[in-house]
Amino acid sequence: MKHYSAFAVAREALRYHTGWERAWRSPEPKKRYDVIIVGAGGHGLATAYYLGKNYGIQNIAVIEKGWLGGGNTGRNTTIIRSNYLQDPSAALYEKARGLYEDLSQDLNYNVMFSPRGVMMLAQTQHEIRGYQRTAHANALQGVKTEWITPERVKELVPIINLDGPRYPVLGALWQDRGGTARHDAVAWGYARACSAMGMDIIQQCEVTGVRSENGRVVGVDTTKGAIDCDKLGMIVAGHSGQLAEMAGFRLPLEAISLQALVSEPIKPCMDVVVMANTVHGYMSQSDKGEIVIGGGTDGYNNYTQRGSFHHIEETVRALVETFPMVSRLKMLRQWGGIVDMTGDRSPILSKTPLGGCFINCGWGTGGFKAIPGSGWGMAQLMATGHSPLTEAFTLDRFKEGRFIDESVAAGVAH
């Protein structure tokens, strides 16, 4: 793998960029691997990367039925934060946020991490109490957040309207080390690093069956043939239920489309991420000048990745009062992603009833921010059988009633 640097860019410029190599290989699958990861999104690639980096397991295939990063990893709104209420959630997301800070250096690939700060607006008395409670919990967890006044909100976001007639801004929960990263670059950086370690990233290869003997996984059937393995990781977001059914167990999940949209590019006007959970909308500005806007999930289960008019209307209408300038913007494009929602709105990182088979799913609408921490914990679980980051997120918690309820504590499930 060639080392990326300013000197490399200058060298290639002098020879008209003819010396660049492919970022990752696209091999045909081998007959057998030590580990197969199904799903070449951010979580799957991060798991493979940390299996190789931290545990020396490099005979790995990452199988993807479509193209690398073509699912939710390439369809989200790139928010990174760790200000969650429950201790297990805060530990996992803070691990991810900390890894994001050095990820570009670690991968030798610019993931464009921007710690611009994330602000969660309080627009009701209930939200004030909830966010102040979260700030106290974060202090005990070692996660740096703070409660800020409306005046401080206006200072950080000059374009905001504090005095909306329905939902005035009463303050905010502020995490100054939260921010954004380039979603595609995160997947590409992990893929490049995995390929450099000798792992096989196999695209356009759909899993059609999971094979087992004596209660333990032995391989998968795919559209490119049968592949044997010792361990299997299922990391396929909204399609986790179908894959689990092939392996002989069920998951407490439902699949829903989450929609987002971006505006035409405009001059810089906001350099933080703002989440307005009462009206259920959130905004940030990309490096290209687009206003990135997101809202809630559809009200019904579905697998569509197209947008719908009612979400443009509902989400933009919710934000116009707080950000009047939105009313004058032209929307550039809209899309949806298939999210996998659990009952407590927290993920599943767990062993499964099938020996040697592990599941990583249930991230709902907040999976991107967790990618490095999820991969770190999942790799530890698959390599050693245990991880402090994942021990609270097992499948057993739904049977035992050990819910990690973030549906209200996070305001929304983002």
C-alpha cells in the first residue's frame, strides 16, 4: 500500500497522476477464511480492520451484496457525538468519538473529521430537565458536555431564531468535540487498510444461505459459490433479520426508512451541528456549502431508499421557524436509508444461538457516529469471546428485561 502524503500528491502531479494504484483489491473469493464478515459498510469494515490490527487475524473476507459503502454508511448525515444518557451507550460512543479524532492518521486516509461541535436544542421545559440530567450523567461518565444558555446558542449559531412563537430556544446541550466526518471516506479508508493487510473485499456477492454443523457455523453460500469459515460476523443493518433467519434465529428488529435531504450550496453560515428534537429536525453545513437536513423515520415499516414529499414538508416546516433562512433555499437532492430499530433504540453486539456466529445490528438512526467503537468492540468480542464495550448490548437483554433505553434520553434516536 502506498503511503499518502503531500509529497506523494506533488510527485504524482509531476507525472500527471499516472502512478496512483487502486485503493483496495477486488479478488475472487477463496474457498475458506478464518473469519467472514457479511456487510462492507462502515461497521463491517471497521470490525475487519481491528481484527487485523489488534488481534492479528487477517485471513478475512468482507462480503458485500452491492457495492462497498452503498448502504447506510453512504446515506447518513455524518453526525458524530457521544452525549448519551446510559453508561453503556456513553462508553461505546465516546470510544468511537475518540477513535475518530485520530482516524485519518491511523488509516493514512483523510476521513475529514471536523470537531465543529454538536448542539441539541431545548425548546420545552421537559427538554431542559432532560438535557441537564444528561449533562450531569456525562460528567460522571467522563464525557465532556455542558448546558448552555440561549445567549450562548445565538453566539454559536447567529442564523438561529431564538423567539419562535411555538418553540422558543430555551438553551441547549453542547458537546464541543462532537462534529462530522466524510461518510464515504470512512468506508474507503477502512477498506484500503483492510486490503493492505491481505483481507479480501468481495463486492457484488450476495449471501444466500448460512451452513452449520453440530450447532456451529461452518460457512456461507453465496452467488459466487460456497465459502467456508470458522467465525461469521453478520453486520448488514436493515437486512439483519433476513440473514439471521438463514442462520436459524430471530432478531427483535424492525426495518424503517430514514430520510434526509440537502440544499443547494450557499456561502458559509453555520459551523456547528444543530439538532432540534422537539420539532424533529437537524442541520449542518457541508464543506461544499450544502445545508444537510435530516428528520425522523417513516411511520411504517419499509425497505425503500427513495424520498417522499411528506417528509420534505414535515421536516422543513419544522425547521423554518427556528431557521427562517431555510424557507428561501432550493433543495438539491433527497434520499432514504434502511435503518434497523430495536425496541429500546440501542444496538445489538452479541454472540448468537449459532456457535461461532456474531451479530452487529440495531443501530437505528445513529450508526455512523459509532463506527470505530463498534468495530473495536466487535473485533474484541469475535477474537476473545468478550468485550467490555459490548457486554451490555447482548441479545439476552430483551429476554431478561435489561433494556438500554435511549429513545427518550437522546431526544431522538439519532
